[in-house]
Amino acid sequence: MLRIALTGNIGSGKSTVAEFFKECGFYVFDADRIIKGFYEEKGKVYEEVLKAFGNEILDQGGSINTKKLADIVFADREKLLLLERITHSALYERLEEEFKKLPEHAVAVVEASLVLEKKTQDRYDFVVLVYAPYGLCKQRVLAKGMSLEDFERRWQKQLPPEEKLKKAHYVIDNSQSLERTRERVFGLCKVFRNLVLFQRG
């Protein structure tokens, strides 16, 4: 099995590229969705987050309000690190469980923002970076309704795209047309399929 980390800065278009990988028949996992799923399950992760941050992060129905939680952690680096310690260990455990369910020669793609920042790239066979320049990322995110302040806070927590370019095995330039991005992803799918065939011998 090939394990691929799909990463990139906020607004770069990771989710778009992830959908193209799905079209290729690859198994795609969204780290953010898995973590939000932990909150919805109201199990161990939910309890640990609630213990760490208090009832102020809950909505009226007793669910974790991710907007309130984000406002807290992005304003305090230590609290952000605490949240990551709680959620990331559970995330890696869940991913390993999911990987075990896959066929032996599957290609698993994990969409995650902070692979390079958290130095977790060794968990994967390859790192694919979705690239777009700062101005375009900002334009996309603001068009979806995020405030400029929220965008800047998140951007500052991530490595600059130019730094990530040096560390990725493959780069998908998502600064042009959607069709051009699709072509690039499909080309990379062929590379990964060939690697799987090589593994089979």
C-alpha cells in the first residue's frame, strides 16, 4: 500500500485535489473531518477537549462549537499545541485502523494541513503539496466568507508555501484553471499506480 500525504496552505485547494484523487479510485481521508467526527462521537477525544477548554466551547445542544474552539486556540499558541496533542494522537490511531481495512495494494491519500509543520511526513511514502500563492489563497478563502483576521491567523500558523515546495516529493500547482489542475492530478495518479504495480512485482 502507498500512503500519500496531501498537504498545502489554507486556500490552496487541497479538498479540490482530494476529489480528483477520489476520481482516480484512490482512498481519501480528510484529517479535519476525522477530528470533527471525534467531537460528534462525544467519546474520549470529546471528553479530553472539554476538560481542557471548558464548557464555554459548547453550543446549546452540548456539541463542541468548532468556531469558538478555533477562536481560543488560534489566539494562544500553548492552547493550540494542547489541542493538537489531544486530537492528533487519536487521528493517527484512527488512520491506522482505516489503513488496515484497505486492500494490500491500495493508494491511501490523507488530506492534512500541518504535515510538514508537525514533521509527520515520515508516516507517509510521499508528500504531495497543493500550491497556490498567498494572494490567491487569501482571495479564495475570503470569498467563502472567512474574515481577513481569521485567515491571517491561520496562515501565520503554517509554513510559507515556498518553504513547503522544498520539502514535498510532488507539487500540484493549483493556481491556474480547474481543468489544468485535474490534468496534473491524473498524471500523478498514473505515477502512483505504476509504483503500486512495481510493489506487486
